Amino acid sequence: MSSRRAGNRGSKRIFGERGGAAVEAAIVTPVVMAMFFGIVEMGFLFKDYLAVGASVRAGARIASASPRTSDFAQAAANQVASTGSAMDFTDVQQLWVYKADPTTNKPVGFTDFSGCTVCVKFRWDVGSNAFVPISDNWAYTTQNACSASGPGGPPDRIGVYLQLKHYGLTTFVFTSAVISDSAMLTLEPIPLLDGCS
């Protein structure tokens, strides 16, 4: 009789442990899945963040090395596309090659990136798989590419600004986030005899 009672107590203990494990799994699994999806989402967001930063820096380097050339802005946009190939360009909301204020590095006449007046704006064209200009308010002939001691004062600063809308992969953590970055460099001076002013 006593062995029968001991057997019943043992089976109840095993049943209780199985039930406890199921409850623990029901509580822990959603937390682990949320952490997993959060890590994946943040990984893709970080990938686009790095791609935006790298592409504007590469675009600014090309633009600053091409003073007073008619295709300076297009060369910068092409470099953005080449360097940022990890991102989806159909999600690009803004791409500007702009004249930067030497004190703020923002577009001339603005304290932020709400607009630009001396700039070339681009959009992504799916048909040609390239950035195409949609407005051009910065004639290359007006660029000051003289040395600091030249007739026009210090050379102009040129900037590249990119804004991308990143969409969440699962929308579990977020549905979308806007990533933007800019880079500015001074135009490389050209000799006075070559028409720097």
C-alpha cells in the first residue's frame, strides 16, 4: 500500500514539472522572439545607416575634387550610388549636392536641411537605375575654386546630403525610420590661370 502511494506522488511530481516547464516556455518564448526580431531589425537599420554615411562621404570627396566641371554634381550622385549599393535606392527621399555655409556646413541660407537654394537635387530613376537631376540651381561656373589667398576668398564648401526612409522588415519593432546624413568638404583649389575665380 505504501509503495502505491509513493508511486502516485512521484507521477504527480513529474506531471507538475511538465506543466511548470510548459508555463515557463510560454512566458519565455515571446520574450526571446521579441529580442531576436529586435536584433534583426536593428541590424538592417544599422546596415542602411552605415551605407548612407559612407555614400555621402564618398560623394563629397568626388564633388570636391571636381571644381568648376559641368558634371560635378552628377559625378557625386554616381559615386553615392556606387558606394551605397547595399541600400534600396527606391527609398531615397532626398539627394542634394549643395553649396555649404562655411560656418554651419548646412545649405547656404538655411540652418537645417529643410531646403537648399544653391544646390542640385536628384531622384532615383528606376528605368535607368541611376540618380537623375530634378533641379539645378548651382551653375558650375559660379563655383569659387581659388586658393584661400585668391581673389574670391576661400574656396567654396560643397556638401552632399542624403535622406533615406528605411522600412522595417517585420514591422514588429517599428514600421519605418528616416535616416539622413551629410558630408562637406572644401573645393580643391585650381590654379588662377585656369580660371579659379
